[in-house]
Amino acid sequence: MKIGVAGAGAMGTGIAQVAAMAGHTVVIYDPYETSLGRSKGILDGDFAKLVSKGKLDEAKGKSVRNAISHTSNLDGLKGCGMVIEAAVEMMEVKKKLFADLESVVDEDCILATNTSSLPVIAIAAACKHRSRVIGIHFFNPAAIMPLVEIIPAFTTEESVYQNSRALIDSWGKVTVKAKDTPGFIVNRIARPYYGEAIKIYEEGIASFADIDQAMRSIGGFRMGPFELMDMIGNDINFSVTETVWRQMFYDPRYRPSITQQRLSEAGLYGKKSGRGYYDYSVSAVKPEPTADDRKLHYIFNRILCMLINEAVDALYLGIASRDDIETAMTKGVNYPKGLLRWCDELGAANVLDTINRMHADYLDDRYRPSLLLKKSAAEHSRFF
């Protein structure tokens, strides 16, 4: 099957590499020649590294690299069995692209969007044949991260979902099914990891270094929230937070922070700009944590319970199955364990007690416990 990728940025280029490694002929479309040139350079470098590290022999590396072509002409996507869109996260851009794609691809071609937070059904609305539109959300870098969220819209035909998931599974990815709701699984459930961490900082309870240390040393997370936001990019993270918040009709659970907005406005995006929550200049010295053990445990417990509450609510609302929620958070953002299993370990009653105490202190619906968490606590039930 010929695979098309619409968008020659880092994500689109990574998706193309994954498809080519799985044996497909791939064509990357982008209207901008500069973007196509960068994509070619990235692929040349990546395949050279794979060969030098012995992951591909020279002949295989050359063959797979040659299976990927680039075009600035939309007609180059003719004959594709699937086209995956990886354009900028702007609804009007995506809708126009999908409408244009329909004019060149065959009627049985699956049209997929790699959107991380926009509604799949709204993108599909631009098409005459909405039943063939689906969300296929890779995580960055696509060639390395194992998780892919498969998001059928209300209008997606069941066979399109089944065929899409089977195809991505055959590429060696770990797939999970998500309902077409804001943030899907990962970007919805992970919001408190960033939002609650910033709130703790804004309240003057702890520094960036203290909060990161709490989540690493006590929770076993690979990166603390501020380190992770600086790696992702504060502009991107803020944009996703704001999008989810707006699409959830301004639910306080997903409320963005002024701190992150100010950093984004100032161009302090993190590693890619040289400064974010931390300074990444050559002469910079990273601040050391100073919080005592009691405070570190308080920070960890507060953020973890908010994450668990979000995961439990996602299960209650049918965003995804129990197992897919666990898989998404461990494979998509490398959490040390699934949040529902973590709830079982702590006990739903203990998690609920933490949430209720914060709700009583702040009188803010941000700390609204999930109905399923309340039910689990009352019945002393477990998720596993």
C-alpha cells in the first residue's frame, strides 16, 4: 500500500519513516519547498545513523530511504491507500487540506489526521465522505515513541477504524482506542501533571526544582513537570492546555496558568529557545532542590491524586477502556505505572480524601472528584 503524509515537519517526517520501515512506499506532500528540503535532510541523517549503528545494513537503509519521496504537488498523493495529515494545529488549515485531499485520492482511501487536540469530527466535516476520516495520533518523535491513539469520530465507518488500527499495529506500534473528545486519552489525563505543578509553584509552596525532584525521586517519573514542559516547548504545551480547556467549555479542571502563558508570550519556550523554566545557556547552573522530605511527599501526593482522578473520570466517561488508559499513560508519556493500578495501591478512599480536602480548602471545581472515584471509595472496589 502506498502511504501519503501531508506535512513535512518533524512529525510528518517521522511518520513517513515509520511507514517506510514497515515496507510501504511513502510520499510526503508539503506546499513549501523549504519544508520538503528540511524533511529530506532529516531522513538522510536518520537513515545514516541507523546504518552506522548497525540497525540497518547499508543496502536496506538505502532501499527504505529511497521508498520515501517528496512532492509539493497534491496530485502526488494519488493512488494512496491512506493519507495521514500532519499539518499545523489550526482547524481551518486542516479542513481546507482535507477538502483538497478528497479531490485527488480514490474513494476508498482512508484520510487520517494526526491532530493532538482538535476534534476529528470537525475536521471530517470538510469532507463529502466523512465516514473514511479518522484520527491517528502519533507521539513525538514518531519513529521512537511506541504509542498511537486511534480516534474514530462519530461519523467514522467501523471498517475504517478496524483497518486503520490493524495497519498501525502492523507497523510495530502500540495502539489504543480513544473517544473523539478534547485531548483524547494522554493529553486529557496528563493535564494535572503540568497544571497542578504550576499551581503549587504559583502558591509559593515550592520551586521548579523542588517539584521536579518530588516527581522524580518519590514518584519515579523520568522527568519532572517543568523539565518536561521545557522539553515539549511551553508554547506547544500551553496551546494544548488552552485548546482542551476551551473545548471542555472552560471546565476549571483544565484551566491554563498565567505563568505558562507569560513564558509562552515571552518566547521562553524551553530547550529550543535556550530558556524556559530553566536556563539552558552554556554557563547556566541548574538550581538544586531544597525542600525537605515531608514537602516532597506532599507535592507528589497532590499531583498524583489529581492525575488519578482524571484517569478514573476518563474511564467513567468512556473515553477509553481500563487497559487502554493504562497503556496510553505508560507508553505515551512514560509514566512509571498505570494510574488506575496506582489508585488500587493507594486505595480509592485515600485518593478521594486528598481530592476532597483540596476541594474544601480552595472551593474550586478544579478539585471536583470523579463520581466513579467516589463510588469506588464507598464500595472499597478496585480497578484490577
